[in-house]
Amino acid sequence: SKIGLDISYYDFLSRFPSAVSLTTFLIGMIKAPVFAMIIASVGCFHGFRVSGSSESIGSQTTRSVVMSIFMLIIADAAFSVLLS
């Protein structure tokens, strides 16, 4: 915010609690590592399935991205149901 918007650190920190509630912040802090683990797990799973060709690398990368997005949507829906 300091570089991009020229907002001082003091202004940012003093206005942050009014813009973001503690509950929202804590939910975000819980969801971020869960989403990171999902992305890493799917990436590793598809990475181990790569064979020796560059076509296999491209195919598994595409599958990894698609599956990661799908799994993140499912996880976000689960969080929404559990936390609402």
C-alpha cells in the first residue's frame, strides 16, 4: 500500500481493523495454508506421474492446474458451509 497507493503505514494499520474484521482475517489465515497444501499435493501427485517425454510434462501440468482449481472450488465451498 505504501508503494502502490502512497498510503502511510500508520494510516494502513489504523484503518485495517475497520475494513477487515478479526473473524474474516482469521478465516483467511486458516484457508491459505489449506489451499496451499491442496495445490502442492495435486502438483506433486501429477508430477510423479510424468514419464520421460515433454508431451507428458505438458499433459500432467495441464491436468494439475485443472484439478487444483477444481479442488480449491470444492474446498472453498466446504469452508463456506462449515463457517456460515
